[in-house]
Amino acid sequence: MRSSLMVWLGLVSLVAVGHGGEPETRIPRDTLPAKLVLDTVPLGLDTTHSAPADNPVTEEKVRLGRTLFFDPVLSADRTLACASCHDPAHGFAGRDPVAIGIGRKRGTRNAPTLLNRAYAAKLFWDGREATLEAQALGPIENPLELGANLSEVVERLKADTAYAKQFTAAFPDGVTAANIGKALASFERTLLHGGTRVDQFRIGKIAALTAPEKHGLWLFESRAGCWKCHSGANFTDEKFHNTGVTWDKTPADLGRYVVTKHDADRGAFKTPTLRGVAHTAPYMHDGSLASLKEVVEFYNKGGNKNPNLDPLVSSLNLSEPDLLDLVAFLEALSENRVGEP
């Protein structure tokens, strides 16, 4: 089933509660559209993505996954939800350089956007999971994230009459750890971003982009070489590249190498989608770059030199006006035109 969601960025406010020594609760309110659209794909996106055969998208699963996404019931101390790190008002990405988990524990990487992850070939910055179902469960037991125990979470949900009813409506076998992952994944498959002015331009509406934005697109597809990694309808090749972002830090994050143990993968990280990118600062896997201007400047200088630097990364020699036009293009690619025909 094709899925899409009108993701109205900027409409979700953060709840922070902490009284009498109680832990602070950091959970965005769910102010997404009341009904999520499951049968359309926004302009510009590929229509070939699909859910796995054992987890077709249904309204019941999406509704359940959405409820779970905003509920602190999945965290050990009930202070955080998935939405705490994947904030809908922030492009479903993290506001902090690295994710902040229960007890204010600092993670090691930035929480990436969930937009268009329905098209992902590999999940997480290092690609350690292949399905949204597995990705959704990982943070629940990660001690630096939600820090819970899945078996205990299952018992919590079974003891909750409302949740037990929702799970029974969505799954024949009710509350299980696998079904938690399936419900969250079903909701995530509705988070599609497309229909921007860039997409309008690409179907012949020349006036959809300003002159600087058109020039930025031309640079993206020519001299700047951005398309070499940020390719296709979702502006990502879904591959892993070393650009030297943290190579000068000790200890260096080895990225994809941790998964494959291949020397060529040292310091390589997943190419993120650029759709919605203007909403998801800070940037890079460690959140070390605060703005899109800093990102294009980083690539203009050719990244950080290291023995594993990807050969696709080199100095670009773009002018200051060129860099500003690239940023303008990326901002046009991020406008909230989700779900338009």
C-alpha cells in the first residue's frame, strides 16, 4: 500500500515537565493531521517502495504506531518517547548534536530524520539494520536512548486496556515485541516528504524556482557534484561515504566499519536524504555543523583529508554566491509541500 502524510513541520511543541525532583519529560505533542493519508505518494517521489509481505500497512497499525511514537511508555523511566529525538517540528530529526537519552545520557550520533525512510535500503548512520521494523525496536533497549527492556515494555502494554485493544485490532496475536516494531514501522512508512517547488520545476513549471534556486540546482547537478551521492528521487544513493567529518577527533567514529569490519568502510556513513534538510539542523552524523551554509562550505573545501576519504569528495572552488545559491536550492527542496498532487 502506498503511504503519505501531510507533515506540517513547525506545528509540534515540546512538553518539558519536571516537578518535585521528578525526571524531566521531553515529549513533543502530536499535532499532526488527525487522519493520515495512506493511499497517495507526493509529487517527485518514487512509487516503488512497499512494506514487507508480513507487515502490510493498515490504518489500525498506523494509528497504533503513531500513538506509541509519542508515548513515553516505551522508555525505562517513562520520560522519553521516539518523538523526543525524532521531533516532527524538526523534520522528524534531533535538535541536539547527538541524541540525549534517559537520564540526560549523551549518545554518540545525531538522530537522523525519519522522512522518506520507507525507501531506505539500510537504517542507522552505519546501516546496521535492514528494515524499519528492526530499526524501530533498537532505541527501546539502547541504554543511551530509551533504556528499556522489551519484555517489560510488552508487559506494560498488555496491562494497559486501551493498548491491548489497539494491538488486538491491529494484529491477530496482540501485544508482542515484534508487533511493537511493526506498528512503529507502519507509522514511519507514512512519513513521506515531496511535492516541493523543486519537484514542480522538474515537471516543467519553470517559474516554480527563483533564479538563485535554479542556479543552485544547476550547481548541484554539475560543478558541485552533489548528485554523485545525493542522487535519485530521494536525493540519496543509500550508500556509505567517508568525508572525514570526525576523522580528526579521538576516538574517531569508524561508522560503517563497525558493522562490516572492512577497512574500506572506516569512517564511512550513510548518505542522508536531502528532502526536508533545511528543518533538521545540526548536520552530519555527529551534529558538528550548525547550518546548511557550514555544510556546503565543508564540502567546498573537500571535506577533511584522511586515508579513507571517498574519492568523490574533493575541493570544489565554488564562490561565495555559488554557496548561497546551493543553500537556496536546498531550502526550496525542504519546503513543506507534502502530499500535493
